[in-house]
Amino acid sequence: MRIAILGGTGDIGEGFALNWAERHQICIGSRKSEKAEEASDRYNDTLASQELKGEIRGFDNRTAAEGSDVIILTVPHEHVLEVINTVRPVLDRQIIVSPVVPMSKKEYFEYTPPVQGSAAEEIQEMLPDGMHVVAAYHTIASKRLCSLDPAFRCDVLICGDHRPSKDLVIDLTNEVDCLHPLDAGPLAAARTIESLTPMLLNLAMLNQLKDPSIKIL
Amino acid sequence: MRIAILGGTGDIGEGFALNWAERHQICIGSRKSEKAEEASDRYNDTLASQELKGEIRGFDNRTAAEGSDVIILTVPHEHVLEVINTVRPVLDRQIIVSPVVPMSKKEYFEYTPPVQGSAAEEIQEMLPDGMHVVAAYHTIASKRLCSLDPAFRCDVLICGDHRPSKDLVIDLTNEVDCLHPLDAGPLAAARTIESLTPMLLNLAMLNQLKDPSIKIL
């Protein structure tokens, strides 16, 4: 499968690239292709140092998205519209995975959903007909993901309205040793799941927790 | 300390009564005092059978609330206004603990917050000046709580705007072996924390989980 990780030069992008590179073709996207190429070089060095197979390549966001099966949208909420518009000409059948969380911070982190109810539902509205958003990966601590250590296992809450798309994301998640996917229902459930990110950040700040994630008992 | 558990004839009420009875005076409240007395008799039998000390007593909601230090409001969202109005004449300095979750179910469970943002903030508005709501205990599976088994330990997310009230609820929670309190910030955080209940119910339904609770890793 070809997986585009847009905005994939950050640490969550790195985590997914490293975990999926052995089985999938990974295309890191960035606004500038040079930045994505530099990041990919680093990720490939990490793969080599851990004696893992796979090759990760870097492109501008549009080239990364073109011809991919899945697009992981690891971009800040304020850049989503710009990135979607950039890749729009090459959108056709890709599954869009949104870990996007709209939030702000004053004294505490606060979830600031758009009028659609959640970023995932907002993104669904931006897409051509017949394309589907799956919301996932909001509560993963990137350090756990990059560690490639199954001992750091946490749950991933996944929601979406299109069963085959959601199932594919559940399967991809199952391939990552430290992640355990759970079906969290329809895309409208993204309102709660996105709000877990500011909740976790507040819990970390107030209770001296490091890299907090969620587990359902 | 005197703790009133209003609507305390349900299984969450039973769980708290059993866990706190050794250290605190527990008053179970119900619309009809007979129902609260019957429940208290059962809880006292359970205490005796497990060779635990303490005496739990049953009253109508207003009598239970009168003179208590803490009121746990284990009532369905649709009965909150009626119960607050019933106990209003005896409200003065009690800390009000809200595990209340407004929700509905069609195909999935859905969080249906009031205009104030959360049930906890709605309840805060109903109270006389100088009284404080602490939101807590939304994500505890009652079977875990009633088991009195510390092996079932889960996290409790606690939020509120009044530091001393929140600290007291954190201390009370620490007294329960199977619960681990976490400070989740201001009362406005109740929006997210209340919405975890329908999320957990959906996760249980869709992933064949039993008595789900949350742990922050």
C-alpha cells in the first residue's frame, strides 16, 4: 500500500513512517519537498540503524498524495484547508486519516471545535464526493510511537462513517506493535475523541505525567 | 465526614457507600425514604458479610443532604433539577459532586450537553452563591467499584474551579483502593469528561468490552 504522510516531518509522522516502512511504501509530504527529503533521509538512517527494511521518500504534499491509497493528515488545524486545497487536484480515492485537533491554550488547553462539530467532520465537508475521512491517532504520545517498543502499548480510538475505510485504518493500526485499535463509532464521535488531546495535555501539566496516552480497561 | 449519596440506591451509589463506610458517615438518599432504607439494609449486609465496619443509613434526599459535608449526585440528568430543588432549603456549604452525564441513544450513545456546556456547569448555575461543583466519577464501571478489588484500579478525572473542594474530592477518591484520582483542570473540562461516558458505552458495544473504564498511561 502507498501511504502519504502529509506534514510528516514532525515526530508523529516519523513514528508512523518507521512503523509502516517495512510493509508499505511511505511518502512523506511537506510544503517544501527539500524539508520532506531531509526528514526522509533521517528516518531511513533510523531504519538502517535498527536493521529494519523499507525506504521512506520525501516529496511536496501534492506529489506525496498523488496515487496514494491512504493520506495521513498530520498537520495543525490552521493549515488543513491550505493543505487540502494543495492536494485537491490529485484527490480521487484516497482514504483521509485525520488526527487533527483544533485547540487553543490560555491557562489550560481547550478544545475549539469548528461549527461542523469536529475537525474530522469539517475535513469531510472539504472533500470531493465519495471520499471518506477516518478520525484516529489523536491520543498517541509520539515518543511512544517512535520508540518502536511494544511495551508502550496504548489504545487508539478510531471513528468514521464508511465501514471499509475504517476497517482499513484499524488493520493499519494493528500492524503497529505499540498500538491497539478500538472502533469508536461514527465520525460524529470525533468530537469527543479530538477533545481527548487537550484533556491529556491538561492531565500531563496538572499531574506531572510524561507522554500520556489512553488505555481502555 | 458526612457524605450524602443522592439517588444512591443504584449500583454506583452502592459502590461508594461500601468503599467509604469505614471512614465516613454515609447517608443514602432517594425520592422515597423507604427505598433508601431498603438499599442501606442491603449495603450493611454486604459490609457485614465482608467483615467491614461502618453503618450506612437511608433517608429521603432532603434529609440525607441536610448537614452533610459532601453530596454525591448520582441521579440521571433528567432528574437533576427536581433533586436540586428538593434539597435547596438545606443547601449551605456542601460540596456537590457531579457524575451526571446528559446523553441519548439512537444507533450509538451520544453526548447531549446543555447550553452551559456540561451538566456540571448547569448544576453550578442552579446552586446558591458560594457553593461549588466538582465533576468526577463519570468513567467508573460500577462493578469494579462494588468489587472492592484494588486489582480493578482505574483513573478518575476530576475537575472544578474551587481548589479546596476539588482537593477534598481528590482525597476522598484516594481512599478508594480501586480508584486513582487525576486533576483534570477547571469545571469547563467537564464537557470532555462527561462525553467519555457515551464514548465508553460505544466502545463497549462495538468492541465487546465489559465494564470499560479509563486509564491514563
